[in-house]
Amino acid sequence: MEIIAGISLILNSVSWKEVTAAEPDVRSQVRAQIKQLAAASRADRTTAEQALLQLGPAILPLLPPPDLLESASVRVAIRRVRVRLEHDAAEQSLRPSTVTLAGNFSVEEIVREIEKQTGNSVSTAGLSKQQLSQRSTLKLENASFWSALGELESQNLAASFDKETGLLTLQSHEAKRSESVTTIDRSFWIEAWPLQSRRGIDDSETLLSTELRILCEPRLRPLFLTYRTNDFNLVRGDGDIRIGPFNTGASIEVPLGNGGREAGLALNFLSSMPLTKNASLNGKVNLLIAASEQPVSFRNLNLAKRVSRRRGGVTVTVHEVGYEGSRPEHHNARVRLQVSYDLGAHAFESHQTWVFHNRVYLVDPNGKQHSPNGGFTTLHQGDGSVAIEYRFEDLSSDPAEWDFVYVAPTLLINVEVPIALSRIPIVEPTPLKE
């Protein structure tokens, strides 16, 4: 009875109003099945665990943190359920967003409809009114996000991620996209540029180089890209010769930072055989992706101290709030918080720097967002958690009643992305200088 009462207390501490993924009847089912995980009968416990799994990833925000559960067996069961549901959610998040649209529309109408149907934001801030009013006739049925966006190329527009803001931005382009070779794999746009060839001094070998670009849908956020050079090879146009990498045996990791929804890598291959007009590129990369970014909001900064909010597998706790300065229009605030992931070891195993690129801001009574312009200090780094102090300076009014928002990815996923691009043009070689 004490175990069940403890579970009930934890369940009641969850802010159900913040859960939008599940209907009230689902919440009740989750409550009941978690209580059943403490049953005396093993059969009842197994049935409860299976029932939770059948409810699907939508219940992830409803699962209590394992470290708050007194019963070791219930804690282990909740961990098993979370791992399985997060795996299922990961697979779902990688499915491509789709667009169905038929008719004659302006560029602005197309972009807004793509945003509405896919949940991906596309900035048009750099386009003129004339460009936004250009019209196209489309007939799309369950087209992928990248395919739908590609339809705008007829208007001489192309999308790329802004390195400063990380926003996918639609802009004019002069270079012909036909120079590159592209493919779409799930939620990823993959593009390789023509192979540049350079011959050695004795003409016995040729170095072939290309740039590979991988773009994720904006709703996903890649944190790190890793690959091994030995996983890549070129296949000559006739298909009978495989060309290996120039720097064999290398393992490379690329942190992607704030604007990291676009990943780029340079590949080099060394060939001792005569070249053909084109070649195919095969290989794979791995991406650590932060999916399902959710705002964790604390209403009224003055009341946020020692308050925890939970989204999926992440918990954000505000430990301390302080204020400095009383001059008109020169108020300062500092917020100390801890971010913890239930199963964070795989996401924190080599680096934690991605956490510092999560969006953080205060919201004033007019709805304006204020970033931590005073910077931040890392107070603690552990296995699956990090404590940070953010500083907000020169605020226009007293922020005590402002809202504090921390945007956290609720799923951290390791994804293997296969690379298979055919008929990449080979540019004629030029001699290397000594």
C-alpha cells in the first residue's frame, strides 16, 4: 500500500495541464497501469507493462522520473517502457513530413501551406513582395517536405539554413542545382557536388574530391555528425571498379552547433585507374539528433524558484532566481537551472556542448522575447545532467513577473543515414604543382 500511495503522489505531482499529447482517458489509463506495476502478481505486472507499451509514445510525458520511484522493480519497468517508447517515437519522428497541395498558388501561399502541413518553419524574410507573389501550379500528393520545397526552384528560389539563426531560409539562387546530385532519405536531403579531380605529378594517381551536404527537416536538430572514411567508396561509371578513400581508417566527428540543421563534409578518394565521366558515391554517416523540441515554460519568474517542469524524458528545474539593478530601464536577472535526461548517458557520452545551444529566453508582458545577453556559466556537468546560470541584462522593466522559457529536445536519437548517389559528374583533372 505504501508503494502504491507513493506512486499516486508522484503521478499527482505531474502538471497534467501541460500535457497535450494525451487525452484525459489516456491519462487515467497510465495512472492505473503504473499502479499495477507494483502488483504482487508477476502476471499482473507484465500485463501492465504491455498495456503501457500499447498506448504508444504519446504517453512519454506522463511517465514519472525513475529516480522518484521507491520501488526498484517499478523503476526498472518504467525504464524499459521509456526506452521502448522513445525508440518508437524516434522512428516516427524520422518519417518524412508530407504535403498534399493542388492548384495555382503564390510563393507565399505555398510556403505557408507547407509549414501548416509539416510543422517545419521556413523563413521568407529575405524575399521581396514581387518574389512572394510569383505563382506556380502544383499537384502534390503526399510529397515529402523536401520535394514540396523543391517545387519552388522553378521560381529561382532555393532553401538553406542560416548559420547564425539556424532558420531554414528561402532565397534567390543563381547557381544551377542541376550541377549537384541529390536524393531524399526519410527526413533528410542529401546532396553531392561534382567530383573535382587532380592528378599527381607522375600522372599515376588521381585525387577525387567532393563536398557532401545533408539537411534535416527543421523540426529535427542534428547535434553531431560522425563517420568513418572507410565506410565510403566511389564506383566508376562502368560499375566494375571501386575507389577507396584517400585518408583510410579515419574516424571524424563534426559538432554542428546552433545552426546545425545542415551538415557538411569533404570526401577525398584516390584512384589509380583511368577516369570515366561520372561515378557513384556509397557510404553512411551517423547523426545524433535532438527531436521533438518543446518549450518548458515557467509562468511568473518570481514564482519559478524550486519548480520543476517535465517534457518527455527531460526535466528542467529552476533552482534559483536573482535580480540586480534598480535603475529605470536597466534591470538585470539571473536564473540558475538544471537540465536532466532520464536516459542521458548516450547523449552526454562524449560532449555536452549541444545543451548550451538550446534556446532560452524571458517573455515580457507584451510577448517580446529577451535572450540571455549577459551570457551563461556552467555550474555542474554530470552523467545525463547539466546545471547552468543564465544572465539577462539591461531589461526595460522589472522581470519578476515575466515568464521564463527553456526550449529542450525531448528525444535524443542516434540515426544512421545511408548515402547512395549515382552519376556524379567528374570534372576534368588539372596537374598538381610541386
